[in-house]
Amino acid sequence: MRIANTDLKGKKCVQLSLTGMPGIGRRMAMIISKKAGVDPRATMGYLADNEIERIKEELDRISETVPKWMLNRKRDPVTGKDVHVSGADIAVSLREDLNMMRKIRCYKGIRHERGLRVRGQRTKSTGRRGAVVGVSRKKR
């Protein structure tokens, strides 16, 4: 089953199959299937074409049907609107956000640039990778 440029498993029920799409969790999948008028427990591979079309339409207008607090991209920096991003658009929006942070030279952008912890974690004793820290043995 292919919806929104994502391959979904046809042997699973509709609710679980929709969670295979990035940006759609179990709760959002349940809402989408109920708003589309499709049984969430029905097997995805056995759905009729009109039911699949209804699911696609519901995915396109999910930003208008769910409450504002359920959306995963509130106050989008570019458009200023509340939207729900799913599929390949999530990776694109994340990359754009990181590039914007690097460009404006904010603290988070600099930490991302240097490959350091971003969210305030301690770095004195954890998060070490790369060259071994400590005493190196003498080679014979």
C-alpha cells in the first residue's frame, strides 16, 4: 500500500499501518481513520479504493481537523501557520530549521555545528566519542 510517498504494510490493521508514516503516531492514525469513515481495525490491504482515497484526503487536511495542540509544527517560521508535517517533509523541515539556526549563529546552531550536546546535558564525563580520552600506552 502506498500513501503519500510512503510504503505502508498491507497486512496490518489501518491504525497500525498508518503509524509507519513518519509524523503519524497511534493517536493521530486513529483520528485519521475515524474521520475518514474507515474501521481502524480493518486490514489495510483489503480496503476498497474509495476508502483509501478518503484516508488520503484526510491526511491532506489533517491540520484543520485535529486540535491545534496535536499538530507537530506550530507557528511554522516560514509561513507562521500551524501545520502537521508528515512523510518526507519532516526531514526537509528539520534540515531547514538546523540550517537556519546555524546561519543566525544561535547557541543551538553552534552546538549542532560542532557536534556537541544541544539540550543542556552535561558533557564533562559523558558523550565522548572519537579519539580515546585518557592515557595512551607506550608501543613496544
